[in-house]
Amino acid sequence: MEKFRAGQISLVTDDAWIFAQFARNLANGFGFSYNPGEPVPGFSSALWVVLSAIGYKLTGQFVLPMKLTGILAGLGTIAVGLKIAQQLQTTDESEIAGWAVALSPLLVTASLSGMETSLWVFSVMLGFWWHIRFLAQPSPQWLLEGFIWGMATLTRPESLAFFALLALHKLLMHRQRSLLLLIGMTFLVALLISPWVAFNFKHTGTPFPATYLAKAKFPQVHSSALVTISVGIALFIFWLGINPTAFLAFVEAVKRKCNERDWQSLFLLAVPFMFTTIRCVVHRFAHTSIYFTRYHLPASILALVFGSVWSKRWRKLPLWVIGSIPGLIWVNEHGWMVQNTTHMQVHIGKWLAQNTPPNALIATNDIGAIAFFSERRIIDTCGLVTPEILPFAYNRQGTGIFGANEEGVWEFLRRRKVDYIVIFPNWYPRLSRRPELKPIYRVKLAHNVICGGDEMVVYHVKWESEGDEAGR
């Protein structure tokens, strides 16, 4: 589908090219930097950056090794899903869980995306398998689970939510007998992630990467618990409902375990939607686009496995094959996403490389392919790799994307004296109409499924004093 829609095999979203940018700089000796030599925690997966850099060192390219790593992680997810099923039941029907995972189109497309998603799902599933396998009695094996969750957290920080929920599960089941081992697990997780946390503190002043500071809303959590829980449940149903068989199997599993008063199993069934709710608490907006499946995929795959194990009427392979058919629409969307990214951000990045001076300073709201292919110094108007813009962009509610203060963004860009601005005009309606901006190139998509706007425009900026370089 990628080849059919985009004419080539490539990375699915602009975010995947952000990882490629960081990985290239890491492999070339510039450390964890976005602009070479300027360290910044502008990525949510430290482990994926490292693996992508290794792949680049070994092959000299990014697309193939990033896709192959994702495919291997996807295959590992299938294997671990089967292991979880075998641990939860002894019948031969446990193999249906492996088929259910394999038939998930969202996992297939995630494995081919060039993102960390399938590696994250694999690590979360591995942690759950280890949790279930050694849950009956407190065991030193729990310490290895701490190592697994530490690596999962380096894949995506949200893994800490899964770790906390499963630690609570252990505590409720074993009480004081589990305390020492839980402390040991927590210590191992903290030890593994401490270098990354220290790196974040050094460059953002918080334990969080700049990507979280740009997207989260920690100081502004004001939604009521009822609203947040309702949105979390709705999103969980939305993503699981892409596969009708998975949804029906999960509902039947919940009903069955309620009738059996199996509180331990009900806790595991509740974990996926509790995780979805936690994400709703800290994020600026609800994830209702296919673009955001990666944030919820572990929850969906876990629910799918639990449903295939604990339901009785949904243990036949043909039913899971039929249930996966609606998800094939996402395979088509995957092709369009590659087409959009290739024809817009990749194309503009190559255009900038050919039509701007090598020392040009470019501000843009999409920081992946534009930086990777242009090889120009970039300022991120959204703050993912330029966290110093955040006090300007979100000091008060504005008219820009996600409530950004356009005047604040402009003030920051004025101080830095950027040479070009590359943005979606619909993201910054007032900024794009400023008289200092002259549009010199534009790309418009006929069928847009992933980009923030149908049109992206390159503006040349003419400052009042062209010789004033203060702020560079």
C-alpha cells in the first residue's frame, strides 16, 4: 500500500523522521541533539533513538532498519500474547490469542511505521507476561520484571503507568509480603531510567522530555474525575471497537469474570482503560485520529488478548478473521499517510536544501523530514525540540493550534531572527498573515489524512533591519 499510494517505501509520519534526525546526529558523534551539537530531549523514546542509530551505523540508511526492527518487535508481540494466553488458561484454545494479535491491522501498520510503537507494545506485553507468570507468590523473579519495565519506560515513559498499576495489583494481592520486592523493582526501574531523567533535568529543568512539556497539561488539569473517566472509557471502546470481535470478546470476558467474582482477573481487565484514562488526564486534547493509535495500542492489544482468553463464544479463528476486516481500512490509511508525509514534509525538506543558504535558520511546526532532508538549523514553533519557546507560546490562551499564543510565538521568532518560516497557515492564522512574511513556496495535498493542514507554506521573513543579527 505504501508503494501503491506514495510510489515508494518510506516512513509513515513526520514524527518518524524526528527519530531519524536524532539517530543520525547520535551516530555521527553529536550526542542526543536535534540541531547538531545542541543537546535536547526532544524525543519520547530514548531506546528507539539508540536502536535507530545502531541500524544507521550498520546499514547507512534509516527506512529499512527502522521497519525491520518494528517488524521483529511486532512478531515478538504475537509470541508474548500467546505466552500470556497459555499462562491464563491450560486449554489448547489459547493459541487463538496469538492469531488475534497477528490479525490486528493496527499492530501491522505500527510495525511498519518506523516509530517505536511496536517495540513499546512488545515491552509492555512482556512485562504483563512476567507479572502474570510469577503473580501467585512473591518471588525474586519480580526483580527481572523491574528490569523489563525499566526498558519499557525507556521505550515510552507512559510505561510507568502500567508498572504502577501492576505494582498495585501485587500489593493488593500479597500485602506486606510484597513490599521489599516492590521496593527492589522500583529501584531497578529508577536505576535504568536515571540517565535519561538526568538528561531531561539538565535541559528542561524537569524529569520529562521536551515532547511531554509541549503536549501535556500538568499545571492545567481541571477536568472533573467523571469527565476524564468517561472520555477514557469512550476512547478505549473506540480503539478496541475497530475490531468488533475483540470488542465483543472483551465485553463477554468482563461479564464472565464479574459473574465468577474473579477480582484478580477483573483488575487485569480494568488496566487497559485505566491507562487510557491516565493519558486523558495529562494530554492537551483527546486522541481520536488514527495518528494517535500509537498512544493506546498496548491497551488495545492487552484487551484483545484478555478477551480471546476469557470469552467462550469468541474462540474460533474465522470470527477473528472477520473481525479484523474493518481494520483493513487503516492499512489503506497507512498508505495515504506515507504518501502525505513524502509529498509534503519530505518534498519541502528537499526543496529547502536546494533553495536556501546552508546557514539559514528555519522555524517550522513540523520538525521531522524538513530538518532531516534540508540539513538546516531548525526552531520548533511547537516546542518539542525548542522548549525555550514554550513560555512564549503558552503563557496565555491564544488563537494558534492547541491554544498557542501567536503573538508570543512571533516574539520568540523575532528575537531569534529566523530567515524562513514553514507552517500550516491554519495552525497560525494571524502569524501567517503578518506583513513581514512573504510566501515563496507551497505544497497542497489533494487527499490529506495525516498532516496538520492540507497546505504547507514556506515564507521568507524580511526583518526591518536585515543587518541585525542579535538573537542568533
